[in-house]
Amino acid sequence: MPKGETVIRKKCSFTGHRSISDISTVKSKVREILSELIKDGYKDFYNGGTLGFDTMCALEVINLKKELR
């Protein structure tokens, strides 16, 4: 990379509720969105670390990164 050039990394963060009423629908939508973000070049994903939505998203990121390599 030439001196003075800036690298912009795409990042995504998420946080949500601990309890999810329709987890299969939410998980499917999250997976769809995360898949598109990864394909679009997002490399860094951050979450709040709470059980529930945060954990579900983190696990989906891990699974998708393995699948899309």
C-alpha cells in the first residue's frame, strides 16, 4: 500500500434482546443479511456478548465465514 493511502475496512455491529419470540424467523433473516455483508466485503463483526440475539449473531458469523471461504 502506498504511503499516505487509507484503507477502509467495512465493519458491522449488532446488539439485541435476550429473548426472541420467533427465533427461527429471526435467525433466518440474520443469516441472510450477514451472508450479504460478508460477500460485500465486511470483515469485522462486533457484538454486545449477551445471551440471546448477540450470541445468535456471533455464531452465525462464525458459521458463515467457514462456509463462504
